Amino acid sequence: MGPGARLIPLSAAPITGKDRAMNSRQITLAFVIATMGLCALGCKEGPFAPMVTQQSKPANVLAQPQSTAIASQVQDLNRRVGQLDVNNADLHRQLAQAEQSRQASQEQVALLQRQLGDMANRLKETQIAKQEVDKQVNAIQASTRARGGATITANNSIRQSLTTVAIPGLDIRQDGEVVRIEIPADKLFTPGTAQLQTDGFRILDEVAAAVQRTYPRQRIIVESHTDDSLGANPTAAHSLTNAQAQAVFQQLVQRGRLPPRQLSVLAMGENHPLASNATPAGKAKNRRIEIVVYPDTID
């Protein structure tokens, strides 16, 4: 400001109409600029809101599909785990059943092995007994030939003769090359003894008559058998059957008029049962006298 200049107070300057119009335009422009600035800085909606692209989406918006997929996978895994539990329980049940079947099979195998062992022992005993019987028969035949000069010849017609033998109440059967006339010991003897009963004489008379009629030249062995009732005494069964066989031999020779050299006796004890000794009926079946007709002849 130069020397001599003066300050004129604003309040003292006069305001014209032109100045008022200019001030009004400036105020309006400033308001518009301020409004636009506020919209640009603070508004998130409206025509001035910035464009949101796929890259600028919030994290929570992106995480929603991923959370849904994970929940679905978890649900599927839970379902699979449940199915595996069911399958595991079923497998355990099947294993338990298989174990029971295995134990049952082992028990059956053990039982069969025991039965097989018993059968093998019985077969061995039978073979030994047969060998002993064969020895006794051979000895008897040799002794008979030495004493009486009898000859032994085969007679194949014995099978045809079987049908001609009929004795009421007695079981007559063919056993290989021999014929067996089976007489229940209880019909002949007082139980447990060699004492003949009254009806026993009649039965032996009928047997002697059938032998004279059908097998007059065949060699005959009187076999006596019993049950296991005397098993506590190892010799009692053989003693009893020997006494009974001797009693039958005497009756066939004395009353039946059969030649003594045609007959032999054999005490079998309890060694050759026909039935199980576990029942009374089986025991009764095993107590018997068998008149065994061989195909050999005495002359």
C-alpha cells in the first residue's frame, strides 16, 4: 500500500445488486461441491456408490458357498461312518457264528474220531476172536480125523437146504457159507444158569429133528453167547456159556440121537453181541445159543 493510501472499512462499502447475485452463485456452487464430496466419501449406495466387482466382494460373501460345501461333505462322511458301524457290527456277528460253527465241527470230528477208534478196536478184537475160532475148528477137525478117520468134503448144496429148515419161534439165517439156528437162551435156561427149563427140552428136540432131516452129514458147532451182565468177573461169562453149550450138546446127543462126532461146542462169552447191551431188549438178544451148520461133512 502506497503512502497516502487509506483503508476503507468494509462495512462502510456499499453493496450493490450485482454483488448480491455473485455471492448467491458462489454459495450455491460451494454447496454443490460439498454435497458431491460427501457423496463420494461417505455414500455406499445410490448413484454415486462405487461399482463392486467379483474381486472386491467381502470375505464373508465368498465364504458362504465354501461353508455349504464343507457342511455337505461332513454330512456325507457322517453317513459313511454310520454305514461302516453297521457293517462292522454285521461282520462281528458273522464271525461269532463262524466261530460257533467251527467249534461244533471240531466236536463232531472229535466224536467221529472216538467212534472210529472204538470201531477199530472192536474190529481188531473180532479178527483175533475169529482167528481163535478158526484154530479151534481146525483142531477139532484134525482131532476128529485122527480118531475116526472121517473125511471132510465141501457140500455146496447147503444153501439150497436153508429154505427147507423151519422151526417155529426160532430165527434161522444163512451167514456166508454156514447156517445159523438161533435159540434165545432165556427160552432154554433159567436166567444166569445152565439149568434147562421144561420148554427147553422141547425146543432142542425140534432142533435135533431138523438137523437129522436136513443136515445129517454136516459138521455142527454149538456156540453159546451171553450179555455183559457178568462183566465184573472176566471169566464168569465164559464159564456160563461153556456150561450152557455143554448142556445143549448133551441133550442133542442123548435125546436127539445126533452123532457126537458131528457136534462140537464153543463158549463165546460176551465177545460177539448181536445188539447193544445198553437196553434190556439188546441184552436178551445177546443171550443166545447158535447151532452153526458148516458145509463140511463128517464122512
